[in-house]
Amino acid sequence: MTDTHEQIVTAGLRRRAVEAAVWAMPAVNFEIMRSMMSPDGGNEFLYWSGLLDWRNQTLTPNPDLLYYMAFMDPGADGPLVLEIPPGQGDFQLNGNVCTIWQVPLEDVGRYGADKGEGGRYLILPPGYDGDVPDGFIVLQSDVRRVYALLRTVLPEATQEAVDRALEFCEGIRIYPLAEAADPPETPRRDLQGVEVDTRIPYDMRFWEALDRVVQVESWLPRDRPFADILASIGIVRGEAFEPDADRVALLESALDDAHDWLRDDYQHEPVFYEGRQWFFPATADFAAAQGSNFADDQVYPYTCRGVIYHMAFIGLKRIGSGQFYLVNLRDSDGELLRSDLNYRMRVPAGVPVSQYWSVAMYDGDDHTFIRGNTKYSVASIAPGLTFNDDGSIDVYFGPTPPAGLEANWIDTGDSTTFELMFRFYGVSAGLLEKTFQLEDVVRVS
């Protein structure tokens, strides 16, 4: 009787831990980034003074523009102002402000609420009932912690463009509302050349990150059932998380199951174009729910949310306006992309974008830049590309570059499998209508 009881309890706790891991993925994603990049807070900007390289081990980062990030805590610091400068010709910001749950409070910059004209975004903490002065774009958060990801689009991939973009970004600031009349300088920290590893850890670090979240954030109404689930595995607000060896083994084993579940979902997403391999890594109901902060209490697709945030970060309120993304894991025969083989992808002429397009490669195991590589994408703004007579371009992936086409090639490097993300910046007509379609990746050897 005792053995049967213990087996039933253990099996139940394991199921609960698997479900909790899937549900918690976006918050753990945030907390891993915050704890690694900005553990002391301080309303600072983290930035990279050049294009990203493999030392940036965040999930599916963009290697073709400049990144500015800020982790903010209006719940502790009071209302905060995020000041966005107006665009300057070719230099524009595409950015997003999200909660710890990756829910977008607003898009900023050219395709955001300020429409590229600049503006002051006022981020309010939960339950704020103080005065809100005029002249701000007000963002009401339902959680303590939020973060911003700001991307500076470049007209071309040159050092001159990078330098001008850095000057443009000097106009980005964060400061308390109480100091808005005479804003202080915003601290900035350059992470160029620093190894930043924020991959999702499928070990006890995952649960420790989730415990840190639970200790500082109040329960949202939609998530209250998970308070009981987490309590059963030892995570309770106000109590120390100290699992014994048996519980550690159970929690880490459950994480393996959760990872397998999410990865399998990811590898079997419905395709975007009928009969082809490209897919958008989110279902329509999730995109709508996230954009409204899950306002429809009949829909809570947190499994789809877990799939997305095990391989990427940030949320967009207006997906398909400023940016759109398609992902590919398979060749034209439906086989996973292998790093020991060579492939070709033909990008048709007339990609429907007003800014630029790119196709970037990531390690298929952990969704990051392949370590040691020196090139991570082929982008329309890159110099030296070879185009076909009809305006299309062939992009190559594999261990061996095609002779004379090195600029069109990305080395698969030290990886086993790889994945591709095609980015559309400044989405134009034809993309969502699917009158423009990406071709499949074809194996050439």
C-alpha cells in the first residue's frame, strides 16, 4: 500500500512539474536574461556597440542591427519614463515594451504608438492611482517588472552606419516620472565582446529562476491555479525553496519531459505556405490573446506560449506591421537541416519589405548563434551579395562555401542541426496575403 501511494504521489508531482515548466517558460526566459544581464537593476541601458556576434548567446537574436535593452522595475521604483527619440531619416527604432510574462504593453518607434515621431512612454506599476500628467503615452503594467528591447535598423551594414546609429541612440533615456522635469543621464553599459549566455537552462537553475519570480510578483488572476501546483513542488512565496535530492531529481526529470514536449510541438508547427516548410512560430489564437494580455477569459494558450519562449524572447503588439518572422527547420524533403550537409535557398525578387530582409542561422539544439562562427546571416543590406539576373538571390548553408559566392553563404560551424529565421522588417503588401512566398531549402550535397 505504501509503495503504491508513494508512486501515485510521485507521478502526480511529476505531471504538475511538467505543466508548471511549460506555463512558466516566458517568465523564466525573462528572469534568466535579467539575472545575467542586469542583476542590480538601476534603470540602465544595456547595448551592443556593434553587430552581435556568437558571444551573444540569447535566443534567436538579430545579427543585422543594433540592440538596446533595459530591465525596469516600476513596481519598486514607481512610474518610469521611457523616452524614444524621433526617427532620423534612415535611422529608425523598432522596439517593444513587455512584461515579465513577455506580454507586450506597447510597440515603440516607427511601427509603434509614436509612429516614428518619438515620444515619452510612461510605465505605471500595478494598482497605480496617482496623477498621470499630460504628454505621455501611458502603459499600465499588471506586474512589477518589465523590459524594453529596442532595435536600430541600419540602412547598410557598414561601420559608418553603425556609428551614426549609436549617435542616434543617445536620445533613448529612462528616468523616474518624479524627475521628468529635469531628467538625469541614463546609465549605459556596452556588452560588445562580452559573453552573455541566457539560454534556457533545463536543470535546477530553471526552478530557481521561477522561484525568484514567485517571490517578487503577485499572482495574476488567470494564474492562481498554478500557485497550488507550484506549492506542491516546493515553490511558495515567502518560503525558502530547498528541495531535497529526490525532489531535485524529479524536477530535473520533469524539465526534460517539458523540453521534449515543447521541442516536438516546435518541430511540428503548421506551415505558413501550403506544401512548404516555413512556419510562423505562433498560433493565431495565441497571437491575438497575447496582444490583448489574454483579455478573453475563454482562451489561455500557454502551451503555445511555452513553445515560443523556449526559443525566442520579446512580444510584439502589432505583429505583421513592423516585423514578421518565419522559421524553417527542414529541407524540401521534410528532413531536419543537418550541419554536415550543404543547402541552397532561393529568395525571390521583390521581398515585401520597406526596410530590409534577412535570413539568419541558429544552432538547432539551443536556438543561439553557433559558437565560434563569424557570420550569422545573409541580409539585403549586406555588401558584396551576388544576385541572379531576375533579382532573386541564392543563399547557401553548410560546411563548404560555393566558389565565388562566399558573401551569400553561412557556415554551419560546430553544430549538429541548424534552424533558419527569415525576418521581414517594414512589412509590405503581399506577405500576409501570401502572394509572395519563400521557397524551400534544397539540399545540394
